Amino acid sequence: MAPKVGVILSGCGVFDGAEIHESVITLLAIDRLGAEAVVCAPDRPQMHVVNHLTGKVAAGESRNVLVESARIARGAIRDVAQVSADELDALILPGGFGAAKNLCDFAVKGAECEVDPGVAALVRAVHGQGKPVAAVCIAPALLARVLGPERPELTIGSDPGTAAALQAMGASHVECPVRELVVDRERKLVSTPAYMLAERISEAAAGIEKAVAALLEMAQAPPERSTF
């Protein structure tokens, strides 16, 4: 049976949702490696809507995170609150500002951010079952908030301010080139900078593809219950 990888999206569009390149590369890498993506997103309003042509907030507009994420998933998507860790072998969170605006509010509150309850519950449950979790671009900030007490090793690339915020939440930040990844094997966590550093889609793809491969490699071993 093909491994099942949960993919948590945060909308559709880099400035107010999931980064589309990162999301599609993630889904493609999962499929190419013979796994099955279980795509999900929180059923809640976006923090705001951004006109991606002008880069400005569209005043008065409102969109739903789950509905917008369905665009990337071609409609095959579920409410994250309805997804169980028991049905997954691994979990990954693509980036985009939506990861820091809709899955949590790191974009506004930094190290004092709060995480969407359904997203936090699924991350904790998958991790608690000893299954691997990966995060792309800015999404490691969410893992730092949820798993910070365990002192996880994570990367967002090399931005000093963002790295300091992760460390304030308990994570140990590791600088990482755009095409590479950081693997915390003890805690079964994978992270890669993607568009935190990427200037070309091929650069983002190189790191994401390695991250998905590492995620699935760890998922092959029988899960062990976390003692953290």
C-alpha cells in the first residue's frame, strides 16, 4: 500500500495563502515517489486577501482558506480538523505567507504566535505517533511554535530576524542553502528554505524534492511512540 502523506495548505497564492510553486512541487514529488497525498486545510477565513497583481490588500474582500486551497488540490481536499494522524504515514506543510497568516499568525505576532487548533492538533498527533513531519519555507516557524519545547532543529534558510524568532520559540535554527535541507533525525523533522531564499523555481524544487524524499525515507520505518 502506498504511504499516505498529509499536505496542509493555507490558501492559494504566495502573499495570502499557500505558495503555489512550493505546493505543486510538493505534490508532484510525493506522487513521483509512489506515495499518496492527503491534502487538507483549515476551514476558516483568510487573514486578508491580497491582489497578487498589485501586491496590495484588497479591502473588503474575504476568502476561505479551505475553499482557496481546493484550487491547488483540484477539489480533492479535506478540512484539516477531520484528518486523523492514524490514516497518515507522514505530514508536510508547504510555505507561502498563508502558513504564517492562516495556519498561524506568526506574520503578525512573531514568536508569540498562535496556531490554528486543527493544524496544531494534527501536527502534534502525527509527531506523537513517531511519524515524520516536514515544513517548507516559512512553515518551520509553525513547527517551532508547536514543538518548541523539544528543541527541534529547523531551518528557514539564513534570515537573522526570522531565525531569532524560531529560537525564541525553542527551536535550534540551522542555516541552510536553498537547494539543501535540514533533517532532525531524532525528532523526525525535515525543513528546507525554498522561497525564503530561492530566486528561481528550480532552486526551490531542488530542496523540496530532497525534503520529500527524506520524509518518505523516514516514513518507511515502523513508527515509534514519541517519549517527548
